[in-house]
Amino acid sequence: MSGINTTLRIFAPLSWKRSSNLRWLILAAVFAAVFAFLSPHAAAQGCAMCYQSAAASGEQGRAALRHGVLILLVPAASLFLGILALIYRRNTPRR
């Protein structure tokens, strides 16, 4: 119980809004850590036919697959960053 009291004393001077933001930040960090630990297991769930096709292709085929994955990553990352920027701009008060 002393650990909880120490934690409460540390966060007591913070305002309610700041404390709430800190809680969300901690929650996001925990979620990211759990996601990072579980992602290798999710990435291992590949289609056997896709794996065999990629393994049978030559060096040019593997390079094409690598480039294709990177090309498909660009629109997804752009959408993700755009939505995050929109959320940030809406929630940041103007001066």
C-alpha cells in the first residue's frame, strides 16, 4: 500500500486535466508494449501458398515483393499521420 500512497503524492500537485492526460499516456504506453510483444506472433501467421510462392521466386521476385510492401505502406502511413494531425489540430487550443 505504501507504493500507492507514494504514487498519489507524486501526482497530487498535477491538475485534473494533466493527470488525465498522464493516465492516457501511460495507458497508450502499456497498449504499445502489449502490441509489440504480440506482433511477432501475428506476423508469423502467413499463408502457406504465399510463402511457397515467395520462396520459389527468384531474387527479382523477392525484391519486387519487398518494394510492393513498401509501396503499399505509404498510403496507409499517410492516412494514419493525416488523421493524427487532424486530431491534434482539433484538440490543441488556439492562442
